[in-house]
Amino acid sequence: MHIGIDGLPLTSPKTGVGHYTFELARALAQAAPENTFELVYPSSYPLVTLDKNQAGNDLPGNLKLERVPVGPLARRWWSNGLPRYVRRNRIELFHGTNYDVPLWRRCPTVLTIHDLSLVLHPQTHQKRSVRRARRRLPLMARTADAIITPTESIRKEVCDHLGIDAEKVFAIPEAARSSFRPMEFAATEDTRRRLAIGDEFLLAVGTIEPRKNLRTLVAAFEQVIVERPQTSLQLVIAGGRGWLSGPLFDAIEKSPVRDRLILTDYLHDEELRALYASCRAFIYPSIYEGFGLPPLEAMACGAPVIASNIPALAETTGTAALLFDPVNAADLARNILALLRNENLRDKLSNDGRRRASEFSWNRSATETLSVYTDALNEFTSRGRAGARKKIFTQP
């Protein structure tokens, strides 16, 4: 079988959706070597290049990156360019990993909906993105033969808010990348010194945008320093600058602890691993998530985790994290202080977190996704839009 996968999330520095797309595509190709997979994107976007010297960037022989030449008409990628490419290259199933699938149906399609933030929390996004999502997302959800969500909580939201039949939506968890694993504290020194990070710090990771709720984290950190004024503790925020981030930077500029706040910008996996493995605690204060990869990455590296008590994060972290009310800075400060004062609690969360992270794998995600592909083809053929009914894969 010839399967196409949306390669657009790889045309910019990888964050959550980009990592999901790449890791899943590679795991799919490894799990189904009898099939061919290609990550497809138009030439109107930057060329995707993989650093072959960086661990984890190798591609199986049955997976390739395909940059499709497009002219003025085919630049309308979802409505024209991609449907034409699907037809000409006999792609037998297409997986839209970032909320979009081809508008003209040439083959079965699977759609990944990571969350409904643009619908449920529009105030945390740019207005044009909200308008586009409200117009397109219900259409894409109806068009796709099957939908994948990262958690059961998002699966329920998709059914409830988009009016999708529950039998069409499948919750398949993601996983931490293999590069994230514990390392000795001494081995993290070079990375920390280069970033001006000391021996004691709290860590937050993610694109800087309103939904990540970093202003609450800064407020909680200020309270922690009031309680422990003699500490050398720092707060490190690792992530690229996103949309509507001005208020956070204003709050940092006015903060009485601004000299202890470090913003590193976007970091690569080996740098992140060093920070995950050496932080006193990893904190994820987001007000809404679809899954929460950073907490799982931190757990895989042995960091004790404090996370928002919201459905998706509670589902992902299980009982291996301290959870707090994301609108209550004092609650977060109490949890941070509890960890700083109790080494046994830190050790317990570290051990529990590693065990929890080990329960997830990209191989599991790929195997379950292959099963969804089979369901999508069967649904497509049952509607009379394809040839004889058949199964794509033989599941192990």
C-alpha cells in the first residue's frame, strides 16, 4: 500500500505537532515494512532537511520526504495541489496529522485532531486562526473517514462539540521520543553553563503563548522566592516565542525576580534532555492541552513533574505528577515548595514518572494507527467511493 502523510508540520522547527508527525511516520514505516509511506508537502513551503548526524533523524527505507512542485493553481494545496498529487501518484490513503485532509476525495482519509483549543479557548489565539478553525475544522472532521485524538478527553470533546459519531473517533496516545532518558547531573553542566543556568532551577517547556499560562507560573515563582529568599533558585522557560505573548514579557520585565528568570528560546532535544534531567522540578501550568508531551518527556528523563489539573494532563500523567489548579498561583507555589522541601517526594515522583513514561511508545501508537487505517479504508469502500472491500494491513 502507498500511504501519504501530511509533511507540512515539518517545514518549521518541530514542536508538538511536528514531533508527532515525524515520530509517527517513522514508527509506521518500521511497523509495516511491506508498505510505502511518504511525507508530502508543496514547494511553496521551505525545504525539509534532516540532520543525519542528530540522533533520531534516520528514515526507514520505505519512508521518504516528497516536496511537490506546485504552480499558481496547485498552491491551493488542500483543495487542488494535494488532491491532484494523490490521484497522479496513486496514494491509497492519506493521513492529515495537523487538522487538515484533502477537500476533494480521492482516497480514504484519516484526520488527527490534537485538541479543540481554537474552538474552546479562542481568546488564547489570533483571531484569524480562530476564524479559520471555526470554518474548516467541522468540514474536515465530517470529510475524514476516521479521526484520531491523543486522549480520551479530546475524543469526547470532538464528539460533543463537532457532532461526530463516537465510532469514527479513536484515542491513540503519543509518547516521549527515545532521546529523552536520564543522564548524570554532572553531564548536564556544559549545557547549563552555556545557557547561564545554575545548579538549582525549575523548568517549563513549550511555545510561549497564552494557553501555556506562564504568567501564573511567574507569579507562583515570585511567591516561592518570598518564602525562600536565600535560595539561588532560577526559573527557566524553554520555548520559541509564539502569538499574543506580549503580556508575559511585560510581566517578566516588571517582576521583582526578573534576574532569576531565563528564557532560552527554542532548544533541540539534547539540550532539552540536559535540562529535564537536572531541574529540581518540571512545571506545566497550561490551561488546556490535548495530550501534554513535555511532561511525559520530563518524566522519561527522571524529572519530578507538577502539572495543571486539567483532563488531558491528568489522563497522561496518571498518578505520577502533582496536580494543581491552573488559575491559582498560590496552589502552584505550595506544590513547588513541597517538592523543594521534601527530597523523598522528589525521588518518588521521579521514579513514578519514569515508570509512567515507559508505558507509552511510538510503536504502540503506530500499531493502533495502522488499525485505524484499516477502519478508514473499510468505511471509504462501504460508501461506494473505492473498489472492492479489502484490508490494508495484517495486524500482529
